[in-house]
Amino acid sequence: MVLCQGGEAAAVPAAGGKEPEVPLSQEDGAGTGEPCLCPAPGVEAAGTEESRVCGCCSGLPWPRCCKAPGTKKKAACPGLGLFYTVLSAFLFSVASLFLKKIEDVHSVEVSAFRCVFQMAFVLPGLIYYKTGFLGPKGKRIFLFFRGFLGSSAMILLYYAFQVMPLADATVITFSSPVFTSLLAWIFLKEKYSIWDLLFTLFAVTGVILIARPPFLFGSKVAGIEGSYTDHLKGTIAAVTSTVSSASTFVILRKVGKSVHYFLSVWYYAVIGLTGCVIALFVMNEWRLPHCGKDRVLLILIGLLGLGGQIFLTKALQIEKAGPVAIMKTMDVVFAFILQILFLNHLPTWWTVGGALCVVASSSGTAIRKWRQTLKKAKQNEI
């Protein structure tokens, strides 16, 4: 037998001389540091025909193993994960721009359409991976709160996009990593250092510069859309959305890998759609858009949001979380550019200052977590 670095060993009996089929869902084990056993050239198992599945090449049976003699492993494209992150940020930003362009559709109804698209995408995955629709009994309560908080964050964010400048709402949502660290310290007992406190203060300062409360900045506030009351409501909605989103991250961290990703998104979509439909009937806001343009924009928002989620997920699969989190700051850049080009709304210096504070805090948090992860990985290797 040949010792092949990179994956787990799994014995699969061969039937009729055919190579065993390998599940497509098996993840690439490269980089895990665990050995996998592949048959040496010309060596056959005594008494029975047996082949080994090599985890270092996504479960391909030998002799197609990436470590087999004469086999070249396909090199990963450098920077592909970061490109996916930028593309995801662009799609999310364009979806937000289309949301601003919709005239007669309530933000809750837009959220309902988004949930329908999520369900249509996730349902085939649930059937294919046979995960079920409820999940493990001990995890259902966490999945419920993940769905409730995640869908609430989406509805509140869409409302904020409709009543305040695009760049302002986008910047506020970027304080999510800071609130995630704070909530993880409270509920998961994770370490919360003086640096985390400093980043939290930076984020709060950025939000204050964007909200510009009258008791600090006076009664005349420039650079807002509509009345200051709507601006303040949008700020509160954006901050609440950010805290709700941070809470979902803490819940997902608590659940870990015991629940399939598709199942988590399924709860998000089902609970979100149910809540949206109930809220729309209570508010008597359920109606189809009168204009054909709004209908097209609704479909595009659903498709762009789904595409942004897919590319972000792909980025996290092939790139470390730290660089992805830093590159996601392109959301803010795209928001400023789209707001100036298509909404004819120049951001004020207060908004720019707030954006710098929030981006600095979220980037600092991401870099610090990334360095901690690398440090732990090196310690485990030793």
C-alpha cells in the first residue's frame, strides 16, 4: 500500500470489475493532513478484489488518485475566491439599487419574493442530499431562531434601503462582525479582548456619524433622503438588522457542522416567507406591482440576491474567511458608486467618515480573527 497525504481512507468493494461510484457530495480533503491509503502499482488484494477511495482527490478511486504515479493535480486558480467575493458584493449592491428603484412595493413583499427564490433553489438540494425538512431534533430550536432572526434581518435591511441613502444603510450593515464578536462573548463565552472593544467603539462611532442625531448635530441635518424621521427609522432598522444578522452567525457557530447548510437556508426561507405573508395581510399591503418595471425588478432582485449568496458561499469554500471578510468591504465601495451614478445622491463627509470607521472596525475584527486562526493552526501542527 502507498501512503497518500490529504484525505481519509474508505474501502469500497468493486462489483463486476467496475470501479465503485463515488458520491458527488464528498468534499475535497486536500490540506486536512490526514493520510489516505491507495493501492500501490501492480498490487492487488489477496483473495478479494478491493479498491480504495482517495480523499485527497475528492473521492476518486485509484488509479485516478492525485498522488498516483504520472497523475498531475489540477492547480487551483490563485485569487479565484477573492474574485468570487467581489462578484458577490457587486450582485448584492445591484440588487440593493434595484430595491431603491421599486416604487409601489413594500419592503416586506420584496422579502417574500426573495424567500420564494431561496426556497426554489434549496428544495432540490434538500432532496438530493436527503437531509429532511426539519433537521435533527436537538437542533430544531436553533434552526428556528436562525430562520426567524435571519429573515427579520433581511426585512429590516430592505426597509432601511427604501427610506435612507443606499450607502448609509450598507455601511451600517458592515458593523455586523463587531456585534458578532460581542454576542459570541456573551453567549458562547468566547474571548473578548481590548481590541474587540476598540473595534466596537469604532463601529458605534461610524453609526452615529451616519445617523447624526439632532442632540449632537443640531436640528438641521443635510444629505438625507426625505424627512429626518424616516432617516432615523431607517437607521434603527439597519442597526437592528445588523444585530439580528450577528445573532444568526452566533447560532450557526453554536450549531456547527452538525446541520447541512441547505437545511439552514431552508428554515431561513420558510420562516421568512411565512412571517412576510402574515405581516402583509395584517398591514393590508399584499398586492402585485402595478407597473411591469417593478415586476421585472422584483425578479431581478431575487436572482441577484441568490447569485450573490452562491458566489459568497463558493468564495468561503476555496478561500480563508479573513481575506473574504476584508474583500467584502467592496460592498461599501459599490454602494457609493451606484448611489452617485444612478441615484444622483452625493454622500456627505459625515457618511464618508462613518464609512471609514465601520470599515476599519470590521476589517480589524476580520484580520484579528484570521491571525488567531492561523496561530491555532500552526500550534496544532506542532
